[in-house]
Amino acid sequence: METIAITGNKNSKSDCEVILEKTDSSTVDLIVNSKVEQLFGRSIRALAHAMLSFYSLNGVRLTINDNGALDFVMAARIEAAIKILFPVDAPFLLPIKQSLVPRAEKERLRVSRLYLPGNTPSLMLNAGIHRPDGIILDLEDSVAPEKKMEARYLVRNALRHLDFFGAERMVRINPYPLALDDLAVVIPENPNLILLPKCERGMQITVANHHINELKSSHGINNDIWLIPIIESALGVINAFEIATEASNIVGMAIGVEDYTADIGTQRSAEGIESLYARSAVVNACRAAGLQTSDSVYSDVMDTEGLKAYIQQSKQLGFDGMGCIHPRQIRWIHEGYAPTSDQITQADAIVEAYKQAKAKGLGVVALGTKMIDMPVVKRAKNLLAAAQARGLFNPERKEN
């Protein structure tokens, strides 16, 4: 039986280390070492005592080595330590900031998705100011196995307390069976979207939705929770269309090139030849299913020219956007995937021709001598919406 639990990160900015020990006494011994003792020492002690009282704990020594952690971070660290040592299930929840829980539409822009390690609070605090389309609080690859539990509580609290400045609130969970624990903790906080890694069969989507819908029902959640499966293996590529069409709340698919290339027995290269088939297959499956499609991250955050070249190839393959691992990549992703002026002009002409045909009651749409079918009109509308969102197209100015 464990008698001591250590959570958090002592030397990390905006974090704290929590040491909880069982003792032979019947009292609580609280030790706080904080760089902001003069300003926040009293509130730190109040939070610690409130949590120990909530869980009815006595006979413990709680040491908090604080490096500027906010309340929601410290609460997550203390809760994780308590649940390592004691058989308690109830969550300790600080008041939620309801205004920070926006709905997300199915067709919204998802060009850039910024991955944030789920156990590193310092990277979460101001991530929204960089204006990615989505912020991914990651519980999978960026979190060490022994830190999975405490990361869940930190991600849960971040969903309740952080302002992401309009970015879609996403969580990448672990593969099963850890996914069950992840979903149980994060779904009650109403994330906009869940990323499902290592997807190889459609049944994985059905199983995930079963648990998500049960949790939504039990917690009174009415908002849609969208899904993005991540294809990361040869089998996943083969079954991409099956996965893409498994459920109506799938909004897109992504590919993870690092894991895919490892699965087929090769290594990722700058040219990307080894992943062209897989990336094209994922794009094709998404287009056939009417979904958005997201390319893999570019891991060298200092190589701007390499990133630009990758984006150019990615856009040529048909991807709508990609994941990123550093805010400095967001600008280049938005610029690289943005529609060109020629594309905007052509899309505007297509939509205008559609409007005129509809007004005249015509059953067909023509632009010059070329017939335009509805999928082309839909793509043109989506392109104009993306251009407008980036400030590249203003329909009101055009009408004036």
C-alpha cells in the first residue's frame, strides 16, 4: 500500500509539486513553499484545507512547492495526489466559467490545430492569443504513462477555467482502455471535439460514441461533441472510408505520419514520398464522405522554409489544414492554406452564377459555357467562407 504520492512539476513555471504523505497522527500537517507567498499564501492554504476537508482526510502531511500555479492547476495536482493514496472518486471542482464554453459548428474552420501537452500548464495559459482554429489538450503521446491520471484532472480543470479566445476546445484522448478514463473525466466539461488516435476500424468510433453519449446524458449535456479520428497505421489507411462514414458527428479525419511510417517500416523524410499514398488515401476518403481533412504535424519548429514546402505539398494533395506543435507555425499554416486571389475570384463567380440561376428558377447552373454541379457550388461557398474568415473576402464591400 502506497503511503506517499508526488504529483506536478516542482521546477516548471506556472506549476507546483504536491507531496502527500500518510502519517500516524490524526491531524493535518500543511507545508507551503511558494514564490508568491506574500500575495497568495493565504489562498493557497485555504484551497488545500478545502480539498482535504472535501475528501474528509486526516492523518496526512501535505507539502506544496509552488512555482506560480493558478488555482485550477494546484487543485488538479492535489486531487491527483489524493486519489493515488485514497479510494475516493468524487471530483473536486472549482466554479466553472460558463462564458468560456462556446458551441462549435460542424462546418467551422479547422485549418490550424495547436497541440498542447496535457500535463504542462504553462503552455496552456495563453495559447488562445495565438489564434489557432483549435487548441488540442493532449492526453496521449505528450504525456508520460505515469502522469496520465494527473493530466486528466489538469485538462478537465483547463476546460472549466481557461479562455481560449474563440479557438475550438479539443482533447486528444488515449487509445482504449485508457480512453474510458479520459472520457469519463473530460466529457462532463463539454469539450467541442474529441480526437481519437490510432483509429483502424469504424467500430472504434461506435464504441467511443456509445460512451460519449452515455456521459452526455448523465451530465445533461445537449451540445454536439464532434470527433476527428486520427489515421496512424496501414490498416487505418485501408479502412479510412469505413471510419469516415461510421458516425454523423465525425467532422474530419487527420493522419499521423510519424506513427504511420513506423508501422510500414520506414522513416519520415523531408520529401514525404513514403507517406504520399496514405495522405492521399485519407484525403480521398474524407472528400468521398464530405469531411474536412487535416495533415500531420511538421515537427521541426525552427525550419520555417521546410514547413512552407510541406504546406504547399499538403495543400496540393487536398488537405484543408494541419496540426502544429508550436504557436510560431500558426501564421504560416493560415497563410499557406488560405485560398489565392484567383481561387476567390473563381469561387465568387460560381456562387454568383448559382444565385442568378436560382433566382430565374433554372434547374442548371452555368458559368460561361461550363455547367456547374452542386458539389462545385458547395466547395465555392466553403472557399469564400474560409477567405472571409481570414479577412481575404468581404461580400458587403463587393456589393457596394
